[in-house]
Amino acid sequence: MNAIVVVDSRWAIGCEGRLLFSLPTDMKRFRSLTLNGTVILGRKTLDTFPGGRPLPKRRNIVITRNVDFDREGCEIAGSPEAALELAADTPDDQLWVIGGGSVYTALLNKCKRVYLTKVDAAAENADTFFPNLDKLPGWEIEATSDPVAENGVTYRFIDYINTKL
Ligand SMILES: NC(=O)c1ccc[n+]([C@@H]2O[C@H](COP(=O)([O-])OP(=O)(O)OC[C@H]3O[C@@H](n4cnc5c(N)ncnc54)[C@H](OP(=O)(O)O)[C@@H]3O)[C@@H](O)[C@H]2O)c1
């Protein structure tokens, strides 16, 4: 299983239920990496998608404590562990944790890789964060891309590997 995430220079990922940056090249990469796979996400992240709809051409497993939650095109899991059980038949490299903060934190230790997009800017008023992999034991950088400049910011794709798995 992998996680995929955009962070700012302070490892922030969101503010008031929104993303911090609009990065078209990153969005294309996200789509092509996750397409035809299974994505695991929190209910709040689902609600940030247009119309609250699941991502097309992917199996969407949504984690919520609300036992009555029902959304067309989504499979519902009552916990991160239940989400993994639902996804047990997905090949490891096609299973993606896509946020948000609470779901990344819950499942990070079970991820083999994190496909990180690191923006060279600090967003103001961020309220949701990703764990700082540079300070967590067991995480090493496997690859770093050249910088991409877009919409007034510069960012790089940095792939981290979990050496404990
Ligand atoms: N930068 C990025 O790459 C990226 C990616 C994704 C999201 N984000 C941002 O992250 C923010 C959202 O993150 P978030 O942490 O607030 O919300 P979240 O993780 O998307 O969703 C939280 C919800 O998931 C459910 N949940 C979480 N842990 C659970 C557990 N152990 N058992 C059962 N249900 C559980 C609960 O749903 P119920 O309330 O329904 O019970 C909880 O309210 C937004 O700002 C979003 O834009 C950023």
C-alpha cells in the first residue's frame, strides 16, 4: 500500500477542509498513479470532491464512524482496519491512502511508500498536517524529481520508502 499527498514546507496538507494549492501537473500525476486502483479516504476528504462524489475509475473506500453513511459509488468502512479488510483483494501497489490527515496518520505505518509532493512555500492558517517523514525513523528518500514551477510556487515529487516493511 502507498500514500500520496501534497505537503507544504511545514508538512501542512489542508486548511478549513480545503487543499492548500492548486497544482495541475500534480493532479495529473495523482490521477495517472491511482487510476484503476483502490483509494482509501476519510469522509471529510470525500466531501471536498466536486459534488461529494467518489473519484471516477477507482474503487473508493470511505472511512466514517457514521453507520448510516451511504454515498453512491463508495464502499463504507467503519475504521481504518475495516478499510484494509475491504481492500484485501487489491494488489499492494494499486492500493492508495489519499487522506486526509486522520487517515494518513492511522495508516502510515502500513504504507510501503509515500509519494510526496513537496511545495517550497508555507501556507498560512493551515490546520491539518502530515507526519514529518524526515523525523520519523524508518523512512528514507528513494527519489527526488526536478522542480516544477506552477501557479506561483515550486514543488518536487519526493518518493519515501518505509524500510520497516
Ligand atoms: N494535501 C493533500 O494531499 C490532501 C489530501 C487529502 C485531504 N487533504 C486535506 O485534509 C483535510 C481533511 O483531513 P481530516 O483529517 O480533517 O479529515 P479526513 O481524514 O479526510 O476525514 C476524517 C473523517 O474520517 C472518519 N474517520 C477518521 N478516523 C476514523 C476512525 N478511526 N474510525 C472511523 N472513522 C474515522 C470520520 O468521519 P465521520 O466524521 O463521518 O465519522 C472523520 O471525521 C482537508 O483540508 C483536505 O483538503 C489534503
